Amino acid sequence: MKQKKLMLLGGLRYLKPVIDAAHKQGYYVITADYLPNNIAHTWSDEYCNVSIIDKEAVLKEAQRLQIDGIMSFACDPGVVAASYVQNKMGLPSFGPFESVEILQNKDKFRAFLAKNGFNVPQAKGFDSIEAAMEDSDWCPWPVIVKPTDAAGSKGVTRVDRKENLKPALEYAMEHSISGHILVEEFIDKQGCSSDTDSMSVDGKLVFTSFCAQRFDLNATNPYTPAAYSWPSTFTKEQEAYLTSEIQRLITLLNLKTVVYNIEVRVAPNGKPYIMELTPRGGGNRLCEMLRYATGVDMITAITRAMVGDPILEPIEQKPYNCHWAEIILHADKAGVFDSLELSKDLKAEVVEEDLWVKAGDHVDSFEGANNAIGTLVLRFEEEREMEKVLTDVRKYVDVRILGGGKTWLIIIGYRQNDETLTDRVETSVLRTAKEWRAAA
């Protein structure tokens, strides 16, 4: 039999479990983007250099390579192109291309929700900063300003009054692919919001998950998720309502077999909102976390479905087998990574410690999901113990960074005792963290 070819758009490390699942099924994997040095290309069978936001270029390459399926897993910018190719080539698809366009554009999505009677925040989209500033009297302060087509919380700012609006609009525009931005009513939350993955098969929502999405208020961007835990903080009634509304949305858009990344929240008045629903697995290893917590393997299921093969292990609702948490490791400031230290008081099973940097590597502050430096997967026997850790992560998880005031004091002392101070100081920046401390 001819080996089936699966094209995956993007090249980040979150594709690793999908590539592994595809290889286990015997598929030939092609990864595609315009950055040949991205890590996922080292794991695939073939690399295709193409811009994943250029749907016509992706289609041309897909036709040339005679692929059997395509998806953009954990890579938001490629979802529209993947859907376009699916529909043009008659491949297994998420659903109608027009539906995917609605889901992938925050402005269109808000309008669709409002038209169909879903709970939805007030929002307006703009093609220019000037237009947004001129039409700002409607704003129900505070508002959230964001690009309509960016993921990973890049370009997102909360604005509490009109005088602070313009810088936020400029920041959002910098991160927008299409040059389109959204100004939206800020919906505060009751408990934690949820941002996790679910799956439909032939249009039926067969597995739904809700989590507690957590943020680091001291991060450069406090709207970038910094941790997740399962179960959620919602009531059973709130989860039931949201599940029903998600199914109604899937039915209205005629979506098919899809893994979704879904963000929802419950307002302080108890009103639940669907904030985002995108036809892709989420970043931050969410499907992997759910496989740990429930045993449900959505990754293998969607990999088979996307090349037209039947799903062998049925996807069905299952309970969480314990209390699970994922901490997104990140730096408080830009600098040189030194070490990761876990407290002896951390009363949890460390299931995975996945660190993507080594001592001496430069790291950036946590402005977006792309600035993460690893993940920590924890299993707790007691919810109380998990909450204690997640409400004070720095007490238990210490990401040590060399840089800023403390490091410069060391360098100043070093310079005072050395005649060739310029060359020595510049060279020290290139040393490993261990050598840097020894030199001081």
C-alpha cells in the first residue's frame, strides 16, 4: 500500500507528539514553514519551505507533494491555509472553509456569536489606529485591545481609560498579520478562565475539557498563560451550559472531526462566555496533559482522521484520574539562564521536567507564549496542595536568571581589578553561567 503523507504546518516543538503519532501509524510526515531551522523539521521526514499564511502557496506545494492530509496543530497562523488546502483538494477537512475563516478572525467570530444569540462581549474591529481612536466613545472601560489574527497572547493589552488607548493599539498592530485589530469589552472572571482542548467526531462533541488557566501578574505580559490545572473552577452546571453552547456552535458552522482549542470564562455575574474556539490543538502541550489526566488520546485520533483513516480507539468523555497541573517555565526578565530549582516543599509527583534551555543560554522575558523555556508537569493527590503551589509558584519553582542589577554589580567589581576591562567584560557575556560566576 502507498504510504500516506501528512503535511503539518509550522515547525515548533509542540508538533513533536503529532509527528511521533504519525510515524507510529506509518505515515510520511512533511513539516512546512518559512524557517528551515525550526526544531520540528529535524523530526519530520521532509521539510517544505513555504509561508504558512500564504494559502495559495501552501496549496501549490501540497499538490506537488501529493499529500493525503494536512493540519496546523498548535500553530494558529496556519489554520486558514490548512482548511483552504483541505477543501480545494478534497481532503478530510475541519469543515467549510468559510467557517474556519470565521473562527480564525476575532472580529468575524464576535459578530457571528452576536448574530446567533451567544453570550458575547461588546467589540469593534479596526484597520487603522486612527480609526480606532476616532471611534472610541463607545468603549465600556476597561477594554482589551488585541490583534484579530495573532496567537499566544502576543499584542494583547488591557486599557482602563482613553488616554492609554493609543499605545495599546500600536502594540496590537505590531503583532497583527493582516493589519486588523480588535477593541473588546473586558470581561472579568469568576474563578479561573479555561483554555484547553476538546474534540468533535463527525460534528458531535465527544470529549470536552475545562481547566483552570492561570497567569503570572508579574510577567512582562500578564495575559500570557503561565500555568494550567485540571479540573476547572467551574460548577457542573456552568460546564454543562458551556458544553451545550460549544456543540451548538459546532453545529451552526457545520464542523466535522476536529480537535479544538477552546477558551471560555464565567463572568462575576455567573454568565458564561465562549471567548475563542479554534480548529487546532492548543500550544503548551494541552492535548498531552489531557492524555495524562484522562487517558484520552486525541493526538493519535486526529492524526488518523486527517489522512482519512478510521479512529481506532474511540474518543469519549472520561473523568480526570487525579489533580494535574502544568507550569509554563519562563523568565521574569531577559538575561542568561542559570538553573531551575524545585523546592523540597513541593508535594507533588514531578511527571515531566521538560527544559528547553541550558545554562548560559540567553532567554527573553515572558512577553508571549513563544518566550516559554520549558514545561513542568505535576500530579497532585490533593486539590488543596495543588492550589497552594499554583497560587505561589515562585516559592516552589525557581527559574534563576543572571542579568539585571545583581549581575552588573559583579561585572563592575570585575572591571575594577582588570586593566583589559573592555575585552574581558565583553567576552564574559559569551561564557556559560557557571564560568561567569567563577570569573566574578
